[in-house]
Amino acid sequence: MTLRKAFAVTVTTLALGTSVSSFASEATSYHYGMDLDIAKVVSVDAPTSTQGQTSTATLTYRDSSGQLRAVSYVQPTVLANQN
């Protein structure tokens, strides 16, 4: 692989990664029963949180027509020592 090709691949990868992350900030909020047309999952951004705190995750995906879409949802809390 030449230096020019390696540079082009790097720039393209960075541009695509930036566009996906900026698109994910425009995610629609998920609600129960929502009809999702997921053909391929692109990424899942699920930040870690401390115990007892909820966090919002974002699922970025392509639908059956190839459109890039994102949906955000609240992750349930997990408590370690539940009785």
C-alpha cells in the first residue's frame, strides 16, 4: 500500500467516524412499541455509569433502504447487592 493510499484510507475513516458520531447526537428517543427497521447495526454508544445511575445509550444503524438512523434509549440501572 502506498503512502497516498494509506493517507486516503485514514482520512476517509476519520471522516466517516466523525459523521456517524455527529449524526448520533441527532438521535430520536425510543418509546415502547416503536417500529424499528434495522438492517445493520453501525455502532452502539453505551457509556458506563456508576451503580444506581441511569445512562442514555445510542444505537446507530442502517435501515432496509440504506439510510443511516440513530435511536437513543435509557439503560436500566443495575444494583449489585439487591435482596
